Amino acid sequence: GRNEEIVSGILRADTPDQALQLLRRFLAEANFRALQRIAPGTSINQEILSLNERQLQQLLARISPGQEFVIRILSAANYVTGETCVIEGQESCIDIFIDASPNQLVYSPGERLASITMESPPFSDEDVLQRFNYLVVTTQFRAQQDGITADEVVVADNSTETLVAFLQAIQTYGRPLNIQAIAARDVYTIGPVNVGLVAVDDRDRVLFWTNNLAPLSDDHE
């Protein structure tokens, strides 16, 4: 799909020549993945991605020696499985563009990224799950707005047991409360966004939290 990511990763180079070598590795991996999607089950093995030398040099000029950059290679148009130009052996017929962004610290541990309010208990399983999903989507949107390239939000270190216990605690509490998504560790441009969940009452006092966060005080803000 147009603007769909083909491959991404971190590039850190000390010289322009090293940066060029690493970029060509990214391009080779992207070419391989694109072939897998467009011509699966075939023996086609050719360069199908189109990126002219001028574009490559402009990109290299943006990469500062010694600094980490998030490299993302994306499709510039929509392409289908069995794309004619690829099947017919035309080289460099899939247009792409490359995005390079400094891999900077975006969130520090303890930073609140999003919150939702749970009102009118008792809360059904559906109520809790719906509000939780909305919190995750809101966190994803905030992260995208702040320049995070990864779509994934990792909640409670992906521990199902921890998450279920937290959601059950919401139901057991039985009173209105606020659920906050809190950065669990440093989050950089490349992501992922690791968060824990904190439940607070109407006075912003901490009630309970997922266990991938350090104990929080009432003045966690």
C-alpha cells in the first residue's frame, strides 16, 4: 500500500561511506521483502526498488556521523501481488522513498501519555475492555503525533496475567476512577512504546498499577 513500511531499523555510521554501505543493506533487505510480497513462490531475484542516486545522496547529506537515525523504507504507491512489471522482469519498477529521522528520546519513564475515565460502575467485562482498547488507541495516536515510528504499544510487558489482574481490579474497585498510560521506560523515536497502567481516584491518588512500573506515590505527576 502507498506509504506502507517495507523495512525499518537503526542506522549509526561514523563516515559517509559507512552510511552508504548500511543504507544499501537496508535497500537489499527491503528489496527481498518486496519480492516476497509481490512475487511469492517464484525464482525472481532482481532489484525491483526504484531509488535514484540523487535521492540517495540527498538522504546521506541528512545523516550526521555518529548519530543514530531511524531509517524507514516505504512504498510510494499501491502495488499488487503479481505486479506485471516485476513478473516481466523489469528492474527498478517499484517506487519507494526513504525517511531518516534522528533516534531521539521522546518519553522518559513515568511520563503520562494518555488517560481515560471509568464512570458509572458496576463495570461489565465489555465496558472495561472497550475503555482499555480506547486508551491503547489514544496512546498510539499520541505517539504518532510525537514522531514515534513504531505502531505497537506494549502494555505491562505484554503480560496477559498482569493485564487481566489489573482489569479485574477495576471491576472490584466498583467506583469511578481514571486509568492512565504511563511510560514504563525510555521511549525513543524507533519505539516501541512501553507503558504501564495506573488507576487513580478523583483526587489523583494512586489506587493500583501494573507491575512493570516502580511503586508510585500519590504525587506521581
